[in-house]
Amino acid sequence: MLRVGLTGNIASGKSAAALIFTELGAHVIDADRVAHELYKPGTGAYGRILAAFGKQILDSDGAIDRKKLGKIVFSDAEKRLQLNAILHPEVGAAIMRRIFELEEESPRGMIIVDAALMVETGGYKMYDRLIVVSCSLSIQISRLMNRDGMTEADARARIASQLPIEEKLKLADYVIDTSGTLKQTRDQVEKIYRDLLALEVRLA
């Protein structure tokens, strides 16, 4: 199977692009969903996160409240690195297990791994192609304010905590700009998908 990385910064429209790829027939693995499973009580990651950040991050049911944890790590670079050191190896291993499962089911087709920190971790190097999703800064801020109820200052701080999108764009084989309409985004995704299908046939 062709392995493709899909990345972009927060509120860039990456999830919308991933959904379109799914509709077109690609196998999409969402790293955020994989991580969400690791937050559940009983996992090794849960215990290590709780030991590192304390019970203040738990909700009333004893589960990790991702918003509470997010407030801590996005305001403290050292704590963010600490969380990433706990999560990323386990997320990476879980993604690889899923990739192997899909490739055992069928050697043909396309797997797209949707992960925000693919460039930061160096994980993008394991994929045949890299797609970077981006949009204008003003739209990114607007989306965060509307979607997550952030103030403009909080939105800017969250964006600033990530690697500048310009650094990711330098590594991209394909770029999807989601600043326009959903149809414009879909047109870009469909064009890239057709190109990747042709590549998969050539490499098979």
C-alpha cells in the first residue's frame, strides 16, 4: 500500500481534508483518535500522564480531561515536551500496528496517516509522500475562536506553540490550502488523490 502522511497546524482544516480522503476511498488513520484511546484509564500512558501531571487533570469520572491537560501543556513548553515524550512512542507504535493490519488485508490501496506533529517528531520520513494542509493565519484564529471558544490571545498563543507552518510547507510533496470554500478544498483533495492513485499503480 502507498503510505501517505497528512499534517498541518491547529485549525488548518486537516480534519476536513482527511474526511474527504476517506470518502474517496483512502484508509485514514487519525493519530489524535489513537492518542485519545491512550488517555483511557487502565492504559500504561494513562498512568504515566497522571504521575507526571497530577489529579488536577482528571474529570469527575477519573478520566483525563484533555482540555485541562491542554491548558497546562500549551502554556508550558517543558510540560508539552514531557507529555509528547510519554505519548508519541505509543501513538507511533499503535499507528504502525494499524498500518500492518491494513497491509495484511490487502497489499493494494492507500493509507493516509493524519497527524499534527508528524514533522516535529520526524515521523513524516516513513511515508512515501507528505501532504501539508494550511490556511491563512486570520482564518486559523477565527476557527479557533469560533470552534473552541478561545480568545484571540489564546488562539494566537496556541498557534505560536506549534512549529511554524512555513517549515512544514518546505517538506511537502502536496499542499492543500483550506482558506477558500469547502468545494475548493475538495477539488484540491480530489486532484491529489488521483495523483496518488497513479503513483500507487506505478509503485505496485
